[in-house]
Amino acid sequence: MSYRPLLTIVMLVCAFFFAASCSETEEYAAEPQSGVDYHSFANTEDYRITHVDMDLTVDFSRKVIVGIATLRIERLGDGNNALILDTRDLTIESVHAGNRDQVEAVSFTLGDSVDIRGAALAIELPADASTVVIHYQTSPAATGLQWLEPQQTAGKRHPFLFTQAQAIHARSFIPLQDTPGIRITYDATIRTPSELRAVMSANNDPDTEKNGVYSFSMPQPIPAYLIALAVGDLEFKAMGPRTGVYAEQEVLDAAAAEFADTEAMLEITEEVYGPYRWDRYDLLILPPSFPFGGMENPRLSFITPTVLAGDKSLVSLIAHELAHSWSGNLVTNSSWRDLWLNEGFTTYLTYRIMQFVYGDERYQMEMALGYADLQTDLDDLDDHDELLAIDVRGRDPNEVFSNIPYEKGALLLYEMEQKIGREAFDRFLLDYFNEFAFQSITTEDFLAYLDRTLIMSHPQELDADRIREWIYNPGIPEGAPHPQSDAFTQVDTIRQAWLIGAEAAEKIDTSNWAYHQWKHFLDGMPDRLNRDQLEDLDQAFKLTASTNNEIAFSWLRIAIRNDYEPAYDRLEDFLVSIGRNKFLMPLYRDLMAAEKVAMADRIFQKAKPGYHPLTVKRNSQIVYPESAE
Ligand code: BES
Ligand code: ZN
């Protein structure tokens, strides 16, 4: 038999896949490959950036950053391929390359913006080039920047800028290899209006004179998604020897009081999981339009002011961002498929830190709330989004992440802890952080390490196949732990008595209720409540007026579902003044589900100028499902 027809078929099939892989709507193989970053153009097998020197001028009037990025590169391959960098919406003015002392203009091509990755910047390099200097500008629509008007700040006098680079948005303000698999050190000079202060994920010095020119260095190698900058009318207040807060004067004292336990959190985490390797740990309190709860930018976590509840009830957020100093910033997911290595480990550590600092009862309640979040997602998500090692190809990672990498990841670690005991498990985590410190690893690297450590030492207790089931299958394996809280069981009984009318709301003794019990009380309500019940709750507990944003959020969801219009002014105020997407998306979804389309549209249009660009995008998909804006 001639082999020719077979060869022809093979060639045709190859040509098809080649064409498909080049087309705009990229076709992917069935499974993502471990260790491949599908969200970056960078040719990291040819070149590696090791250091970036930034000179950035922050222009509030044009809402652009004018930048010079000097990249130090290491050549890995033998060929003389172009250096390919990630960019999005950048204007590239010139590129020079050469060695440290002498650079010359070189030719470059900025590709079209093809998909969520942005545009590839291909730079022709002289054979011995070790330095590349890029002059560029950002766009006012940069996905990694939010420019705030004075009106959106606490002081109302000065504008504010912050970056949010995770997951694939550093490229919208610096051209670089924007993949978590590559680590860089950096230096920066930041030029701002002279009355403002710049802070970065670097060596901030609280005593620096406010003069409009600020210098930073970040000597530990970090992935690009941890590069961060904020500029505003910022002051500093120390909380402990290594911890402090940057914030506008108006919220500085409240923040320092709310987060006063940060130093204790830092000390206990070091004791159990090994030294804190980043020198200082400070917090930056952002204006309320910050789209996340927190962001673990090294040495300087970015924090939403919506957790300033006055009673430390929401400070697990700080424990979480601090914990990333080990799980995430020290040991980093090598691509966004492996995010659970960052967030799952961090969520597990968060619970442990909360227990160390606040005791067993709070630990149980925090875990039980996390488990409830996990259950909600397991009910709602498609199977393929329930894996820990999740296929995020072709999608913006920020739009895919749910509670799965967080709470399912943490539950897997909790199961392992339960099976082998805390002492052995803590020892394992300490060794793991040391083994992979300042590296980026895949799920499979973790599994290989687990196989040769804990699974070897605990063959009776741990089962390698079961752990793989947790990671590669949807749902949670049978017999998985189910964290519970005695305090919540009591709340369940009380809620039930109230629901059947056996007890009026004002008769319930809530004087000792922790925030978590309120949250559990409200989140466990049935979908439908009648007007009398809503009024009974609101009058007894002043829920519409609650100053705890988590409680207000849970209550507003109930109000929308049941058309309780006395809460609508508060709802509007909440949606307009807060930009934290975790609150916004469910509320807009609830409004749409309740067919309050006109109200959703009106409030969204009013709030939109104050939202982060990515928040606008995601919520307009909810409010305008037909015409994804
Ligand atoms: N690193 C995340 C935020 C993030 C994740 C940004 C993925 C972009 C892509 C941060 O540590 C985080 O998890 N924040 C949570 C708070 C936490 C207590 C669950 C948030 O912002 O809600
Ligand atoms: Zn996190």
C-alpha cells in the first residue's frame, strides 16, 4: 500500500491546525498544556527579562502615563529571533537596544490587537543586546489603570490613580513579558504633581518628602502581575515595627485602628510558615471604586475601604493578602490555569491566621461561610469551571475566577491536614515554601513534590489518586470535609422559629452576634419573604441602614428579590459609591432577574463613570445582555 494518501491527509490536517492556530478565533487542543501560558505572546524560551527600570510620568490631565521602560534581557536561545513583548493599548514611540553603555534605534513591529492578549511587540535585536529601551504612552482606556476624579476620593480635592495588574493587565501600562512564569526585579522613578505621593509594590519610605519625584526599588524578583503603583493625596501611619497604613488623611486613623492586628498576623504567619522575606508589610487603603477586596502587591497590599466596619469583623481580608506573601508572591502559579496554587493555599492560610489571632469560634464561622460560597458555585457553575486546574484559554482570567480556586483549593488542603494532623501538614507547607521560594510552578510541579514528600511519608492516610480527583474533576470528592460552626447551628434554629412566626424579630437576642452570624442569618433566608417579614427584620435590626457592607449587601439582595422598595435608595447609593465587583455583579444580576431592567440601567449609567474599566465591561454584560457594550 502506498503511504502517499496517508501523508497527504497528515499534511492537510497539520495545515488545518496551523491555520487554526494563527486565526483570530484561536482553536485549542482538548486540554491545556501544563506550564504553557496561553495569555502571553512572550517568547520566553528565547529571552528572559530579568530587570525593569521604569521612568513614568503620571499625567492626570490627559489620563496617560508617559513611560520609558529599560529592560535587562538574558538571551536563552541560540538564534537571533525577535524579542516579543506583551502590550495592550500602548503607543510605542521608539525602541532602542544594545548594551548598558550604548543603545541604538532598532526596528520593531507592533501587531494588531488580536484577542484578550492585546498586541505583540516584536523587536529586532542586535546580536549582543542585553538592554532594550522603550519610549511609550498608555491609553486613557488602559485596562490596568483607574483614574479617579477628586470627587471619587475621600478628600475630594485631588485626583487619584491606581494600577491593578493581575491577571493580564500589567501590559497595559508597561511593555514586558506579562506572564507569571517570569520574575523580574525593578527600579522606578515616578513623576507626579508635586502635592501627591506615589507608592509602589516596592521599598516605600514613609519619610520621603512629598515633592513629585519618587524613587523605588524592588530587589526581590516578582512576576509582572505584582508590579503596582498608586498616586494620590496619601499619608502614612505606623501600626507596628514592620507594618503601617497609607491612606488619605480622612480614613487614616480608622484604617490603622481597624487593621491594628496586622503585625500580630505577620508574626504568627512567620512562626509557622517561615520568614517573611519582603522586609516591610504595609497596607494602602484605596478609594471605594477599587474593584477588588484586596490585591496582594508585595510589601504593600491594596485594600478596599469597604472593609472598614469599625469592629474588625472583615479583617480576614488582611490575613488573606498577607498570606499571599508566602502563597502566591513567594511561590507563584506559573500560568493562570494554576491560580488555585495561589488562592487555595492563601485561603487555607487565611483561616489558620484567623484562628491564631481570633480563636476557634471565629475560625469555624469563617470556614463555614467559605464553604457556603463554595456550595453556591458548585450549584451554579458548569462542570468544566469546577476544576482546580482550570482551562482559562481564550478568556480573560479575571472573568473566569470564582470561589473554586479559593474555597475548593482550601478544602483540599484542609482535608490533607485532617488526615495527617496539623503538625505534619504545617511542616510540609513550611518545606514547600522554602523549596519553591521565588519560583513559579505548575499544578503538576506541586503534585510531583507532594508525591515525593507527604504521600511517601503518609501512604496510609493520603491517596495520590484522590488528590488528583480533587484537582482534575468537577465537584468535590465524596467524603470531603464539611466545615461547620456551632454558632451557626444556633442561628439556624432562631431563623426557623422566626420564619414560622414563632418569634418576632425584636424578641431575638442578637446582642452577642458576631458579623458572621448576621451574614449566615441573612444568607440562609428563603428566596421569598413577605412584606411583613421584611419590615419586621428591617425595623428590628435596621438592616437598610447597616454600616457593615457585607451585611448591607446580603440584605439588599433579599430586598431586590422581594421588591422591598424602602431599601432602594440605599441600594442606589451602594451601587454608585462602591466599585467592588464582588458586590456589584450579584446585585445587578439580581435586579435583572427581578425584571428591574430600567432601574438597573438607570443606576448603572449613573455609577459607570466611577467604575473601573473592567468593572464597567463585566457589569454592562449583565445589564445589557443583548449588546455586550
Ligand atoms: N489576588 C486576588 C485578587 C485577584 C485575583 C485579582 C485574580 C485578579 C485576578 C486577591 O488576593 C483576592 O483574592 N482578593 C479577594 C479577597 C479575598 C479575601 C477572597 C477579593 O478581592 O475579593
Ligand atoms: Zn487572593
